Amino acid sequence: MTAPRMKPWIEAIHAYVPGRSGGGAGRTVKLSSNENPLGTSPAALAAMRAAADGSNRYPDAASHELRDAIAALHGLEADRVVCGTGSDELLQLLAQAYAGPGDEVLYVHRGFMVYPIAAQRAGATPVAAPDRDYTANVDTLLASVTPRTRLVYLANPNNPTGTMIDREEVERLHAGLPDDVLLVLDSAYAEYIDDAAYEDGIAMARKYENVVTTRTFSKIYGLAAARVGWAYGPAEVIAALNRIRGPFNVNSQAQAAAIAALSDQEFVDRCRRDNAEQRARLTDAVQALGNHGLRPIPSAANFVLVEFPPEGALTAERANEFFTGQGILTRWLPSQDLAHALRISVGTEDETGIVIHALQDFVGQA
Ligand SMILES: Cc1ncc(COP(=O)(O)O)c(C=O)c1O
């Protein structure tokens, strides 16, 4: 008997590994998935509960009202917006629509784990361009482009490193790409940034035929569980995504919650300010442990990558174990060439204090 065989390019995929969740006894401080520690806008939660009443009906298949709300807030054409089951769905579908067997999909080494999976899922070959001190390097990206390159993913800021490149660099990357290569600007953390030099991708996606940008409600909007994201880009790219997305890909509660979340920009502003404050506090505390070989990588997002000494008593692996013993969950990513680092999400003021103390204790007990 012969069993069904999955396609070889599917067999080659290493499944996405999510950040750990709690489960043990006692308090868990979850700083492993870059979620919003301040929760969700009460307006969004109320809208979500109210929408549960209509659960016998399919959701609006085209997320009309949500697209209108996104378009109004960002000054966009609603017909050039498409919503997804998280931005993850849209990132996956972009590879599916624009790359296939024999093609290459380019991304930055130590970039977002979903990109190589998306490329392989489409049967294409993922190609990682070397980074420069944990930051996207436009020169190595452009040098990695071949006639087979069909798509380039750039997370800006990048996950898991938190580093950002400015508008001039993103424009330089675009200018160096052939016109038939799609540039995907993944701006999952855009709302955390208050910097005039930052390019969130919207202006470029409006201007260029080969640029699309993706956004999410999972981060600053505190709706990770609802799974809602969106993309904005040229009509042709949006049409491609609409052809292959799930027909009812964003459920009614998620649509309602996202619409209400957009209307509560006070919540968003508070989260941005709080994140900047706690991120600076965490960064400074790590900096102060520099004589022990710890180093914070400057972050523009809601997490900080912390480098540990590669050997000895103070490795990232040991720190990860030490934190776990205290109920603190951070992210150790040896599979992403980051065995010597931990990614720590920015928590509440209280949680940031706890993780700073744990870092100091870890260094002190060694
Ligand atoms: C860079 C980046 N892009 C996209 C996502 C996916 O977000 P979602 O699918 O929840 O919208 C994440 C989540 O961690 C991310 O870090």
C-alpha cells in the first residue's frame, strides 16, 4: 500500500514555533510573543461581544466596513485594502501569488520566521541576505537579487531584532530592485514608531506598482487573538490576494473589534507612550549590565533583543532557563542564528520591573 506523499517542498518546511505560553502554577510573566501587555481597548472588546450575537450568519466576506475604517484613518482608497486572518495570511498569500517552483524569495537573515515558510509553501526557494549588526542591509539584499528573485520581504522594524531602517534606505532598496520584483513592506510594529525618518510603506505602496505593505491588529491594537491584518497596495496585487484568500477569512467578531479599535486612538497613543517608556527602562537596565557581556540591540518595536556572552555562566540559554524557573517567559531563538540572545517583549511597568530584577539576579548568582 502506498500512502499519500506530501509535496517535497512542504516536507522541507520547519513548522512555525510560537512563543511559549504559561500553564504552570503561580504567576506567569509572558514576554515571549510581542503582544500588547496593556490589553485591548474596552470599545473593541464590547464590539466583539456584541458581534457574537450574529454568529449564525457568515461574516461580511469583503470586510467592507473595516476596510472603510482603515481607509478613513490612514487616508487610503478602500478598494486597495484587503483584510486577512492576521497579516500572516496575507504574507503567505503574497508568496503564493508571486512565487513558485524555481523562483527565489529574498528576506533578511534573522528576519521574521514566516517568510521562509511562506516561500517554501509556494514551492519557491527562500534566500536570506546577511544582516549588518542585526539590521537589514540594503547592499547585501540587492547583491542577493538574481533573475529568479520574485519577491522581497522586509519587516521594518524587524522581528526578532527590533531594528529599523529609515525611509532613504527603504527607497534605496526599492530603487535597486527590478520592476518585476514585488517588495513587501511588513509594518507590523508601525504604530509604535514616532519618528519622521520612518517609512511605514503606505506612501511607497501608493506610488509604486511593485510595493505592497502589510499591517496588523495583533500588536498595538491588542487583538492578537482575533487574527486580523490588512494589506494596502497596487490594485493588481490586491486583486491577486482577493482571488486566493479564504472567502470569509475575517470573522464577524474580529471585524467588529477591529473597527472599534481603530476608533479608540487614545488607547493606541497611551500604548505607544507606555511602550517607549518601558522599552527605554529595559534597554538602560541591560546596558548597565554591559560589564557582564550583556548588550541590548536598539529597538523601534515592542520588544528588545538582548545579547548574552556566547560561553560561560551567563549564556542566553542559561538565562532562558533561569527566567523560566521564575515564571518569566522570553524567546530564545537558536534556530534563527540567535543562540546567544533572548528576545524580551516589553511588558507593563510591573512586568518590566520583574524582568529587570531577574536579569540582575541572573548576573549576580553566576
Ligand atoms: C514582523 C511581523 N510580521 C507579521 C506578524 C504577524 O502578525 P499577525 O499575523 O498576528 O497579524 C508578526 C507577528 O509577530 C511580526 O512580528
